[in-house]
Amino acid sequence: MPKMGARVARLFRNFNLENRVHREIGKAKPEAAPRHQTHIDPVQSTQITEISDAIHKKNDPLLGFLKSVYVESKDPTEAPKEVTEEKEERRPLISSLPGDPYGIVEIIDVPKGKLSIIEALQALNNHKNAPQTWTLDKVALEYSLDLKDTKALLEHFIPFEVKIIPPKTEDAKKIKDI
């Protein structure tokens, strides 16, 4: 429900609106300021026209020179087009999800030096559970990774850890399986 103040404001705003609009439209418009008079000498006027004619006139000798110019440029940073693209080496997946997750086409191989998400989680989990067995060198060798990248992976990424904390008392509510 609108406030009483808004109703009163609307009433004053719309009061006699049409008459106020006609009065505003009927007012005389302000006239533009008069232009400053210029005093151009006739000699100066002819010079201006001669210059503008010279600018717009075709100069045939210059046009002939322009037609004879041929520019060829090469980008020094661009590699020659004759170089063939090398196929990147690929390796088969070590582990993947069973079936067809989320309707995505199953990936069968990845480029060397790269990991799928499943493989990355598997490598992180293996290293976390058995760091003496899954050393930096073994993970790099197993997944065809660079040592520097493997070190960064194992150092900066940590897999999720799920902890289930049992209730303090035995009579606490528990979810029962059906």
C-alpha cells in the first residue's frame, strides 16, 4: 500500500500539468547569438581557393610514382610455413572412471607430461598414503611427467581427506540403514 506522502507528492506533481506544459511550449525560444563578422581580403580569398584547388587536383607524376611502388613485408618472428607440425607424444591412461561418467566420451590417452583429473588424484593419494613407495621420481616416471612439475604437484596440491567423527555418547541419534 503506497504511503500517504507519496500520494500527496503525486497529486502536486500532476496538478494542472497540461496547462503548465502548454505554457512552456508557447514561450518564445531564445535566439542564437549573432555571428562575428569577418573581414577577408580579396587577395587572401583567392589564395585560399588556389590552395584548396591544388590540394584536390591530381598530380600525374606523383600518381605514376605511387603505382610503381611495391611493398613486400615479412614478419621476422614468424616461423616459415614449410615447417611441419610435430605430433605430440601420447601415453595411455593408467586409471579412469568406470563406465561413461556424465555422458562424456571416455578418454583413452593423454599427452606426455599431462595428467587427467583421475590420474592426478590417484597420484596424490598414492604419494600421501605411501610416500616411501611413491617417491617424486616414481610418480614422474609412472605418469611421464617432468620432475619440476611433479615436485610442484606433490608440494602444492593435497587430496581431500574425509574424517568421520564418532559421537561421544552411544545413545546419540544415528542414521540407520534400511
